[in-house]
Amino acid sequence: MKKVFIRISAIIFTLLLASTFTFAADVKLPAKPALPAAGKAVDAAKAKAGLLDINTASEAELKAIPGVGDTYAKKIVAGRPYAKKDQLKSKKIIPDSLYEKIKDKIVAKQPKK
């Protein structure tokens, strides 16, 4: 009789323990709060500040852009000044495919008068 009681107690304990782990697995932690909309504006400003001006950048700075090597950097410097960055494409300084890759990383600023 004692053996039966011990086995039943062990089974009940195991079931209680298993249900505790199942309950703990269902508990959800609170989600991280979303960044405010102002955070997006800050990110956009940082990205814009990181643009490379093709009218003033050195050859070394131009070569740091992925896809721009020695030849393209020299052509970009030789073709200055640029009124708009898409003139790299229209003046055939770089191919269209490369322009599409780098257009979000460059800008053609104009000198202030």
C-alpha cells in the first residue's frame, strides 16, 4: 500500500511540476517601446550629414565609396564642377549601374555666392 501511495504521489508531483513549466513558458515579456517619430528625423539628418560632396571630395574620399576605384575617382575630380549629382551619369563619368549604387551616398553642393 505504501508503494502505491508513493507512486501516486510521484505522478502527481511530476504533473504539477510539468504544469508549472508550461505556465512559465506562456508568460510573455513586455515589448520594447517603439522609438519616437523624432528618432527617424535624427537618423535622416545623420544620413544626410554622411553624404560625400563630389565637388570637394578628395580622390581618397571618393575611393572609399564602394565601386569607385582609382579610375572613376580621377574622372570625377577631372569633371568638376557638377551642378547636380546625376551629371556623373549624363556626362558619362561613371556607368549607370554604378550611379544607381552610389547615388544615395553622394551630393553635389554648390558654392555659396
